[in-house]
Amino acid sequence: MTQQPQADAPLAGRHIAVLLGGPSSERKVSLVSGAACAEALERLGAKVSRIDPGPDVAQVLTATKPDMVFNALHGEWGEDGCVQGVLETLKLPYTHSGVLASALAMDKAKAKAVLAAAGVTVPGGGLFNRHDVARDHVLQPPYVVKPNAEGSSVGVFIIKEGANRPPEEVGAPSWTFGEEVMVEPYIQGMELAVAVLGESNGPRALAVTDIRASTGFYDYEAKYSEGGSIHVLPAPIPNAVRDRAMRMAELAHTALGCRGVTRSDFRYDDINDLLVLLEVNTQPGMTPTSLAPEQADHVGIPFDQLVLWIVEDAYARCSAGGTA
């Protein structure tokens, strides 16, 4: 249903294509994110074309003729630089990070190398063949196993201290997340998140959220199911830790070459005062339970204004001389 535009209609006369859904394992989340953003864009006065992209996305966009593209895709293809390359080829302005930053952030091993070189504290561990990981412990438990290029905690296993067996599922024929997996030491403590806006005068971290999963692990269900997790905002942490997390999130945003909105995920071991950045999400969720919109609202940016900022940021980059 078309939303009634706001009285001032700041996007009146604009035609924006919203990419949502897509082929990745995060399709369902993307559909919800995209729907929420499309409705906000209509309230802001824009003409919106909702596109669930397939292999013919270039032809569909060429026929649709939007002014710009709001990329609400998550996961493989939509978040890893692939669709960004298509949009660059079509010379369409688009939201969020560009080709290089998207590809880099999605590859956990390469992103960790860049972040560590920039002075960001990241976990140890590394890439291992999935069959080796399924056969025997490659690290001393506790440790975490996860795909090298997936998001939303898809395919993640926590091997607890004293575990006798490695995650055999990683070696199964049904595994579809690549032949190499990331294995990292498990860091006890709090799950924290920091959203960042890539403003023209430098990235601005918004706040720090303490995420408490009802299942004890912030997995896919905890992230996106009603009641799956509790977000405590602001996080009940010392001011020095809050400031450290926000500085690290801003540094990570810059080091990876991100733009628009990002979200950095951390673990904080309060016993040893160890704060570790796990990953940077170049297209954070925009669902009713998502962290970035909550933090934006917390600092006085309601959802529609956040969507407007994302769009205006993309238009500004185009006006400055290119989509990249």
C-alpha cells in the first residue's frame, strides 16, 4: 500500500528503486529491511520501485529508470561488492558502501588484516579447510567457527570448553558456505554493537548497545525473531570502554573505506578488559528489531530521517563526481 507522503515531502520528484530480497541466505531479513525503507521513502515523497533482483537486474533497472538505488540487500551478492559493481556499470548512484569496501568487509580474513594494520583489536585464529575443522580441533576450545563471507550469524558454531568433538556439520555435503572457514578463539563477555554514520567531516559513531540473546548466543533467530534478544541502550559499560568502542568503530569504518551507515560488532571481556571488534557490516539491518535504527533514534534521528540521510548521502556523492 502506498504511504501518504509527509507534508514537506523532501524527496518529492525523486524515483528510487529499492533492492530487496535477493538470492542470499539472508533473503527474509532483506525483504523486511527493504519494505520498511520503501515505506519510509514513500512517506518522504519519493516514487518507489521495489525490485527483488535476479540475474537480469541490470535489464530491470535500465527499464525502470530510477534516479538512484536504495540497496537493502544483505549477504552474498548484495553486500559483497557484486551488485555494487552492476550499479557502477549502470552509473546509478546507490546507498551504502562501494565495491571495494563491500567486498573487503564481507571477507572476514582480509578485513581482519586491514583492521589490525590500522590499529583495531581483532580476534586471533585464521582460515582453515572446513574438512580439517570437522575432523579435529584446530584450536583449543572454546572457539568459534563461522563462514568467511556470510552475515547474520549464518553457519556459526561455538565450540565450548571441554568439548570432545569439533563441529562435524562444517564437513557435511550440505555445507554451502565455502571450503575455508574462519576459526577464532571464543571471547567471553558482552556482545556490543556500534552504528556509524559516514558524515562529510568524518565518521560519527552513534552509541553502544549491549545485546543480550535469550538463547545465550546472538544467532540468526536471536537477531531477527520477536523476543530473540534484548537491546540495552546505552550499554551499561564504563565510559572509557564506551569511548574505546566508538573510536574503534569509526576507525574501522575509515580503514575499510566504508560510506553511508555501517555497524561494528564487538565482544567485551569485562574481566580482562578486552574489547575486540568481530566484524563490520556495510549494510546493517533496517528491520523493526535492528540495531542501527535504534541507535539513530536514541540520538535524535527517527527512522524516516535516517532513511532520508542515507539517500541524501548517496545523492551528495553522485553530485560530487561519481557513484564510486
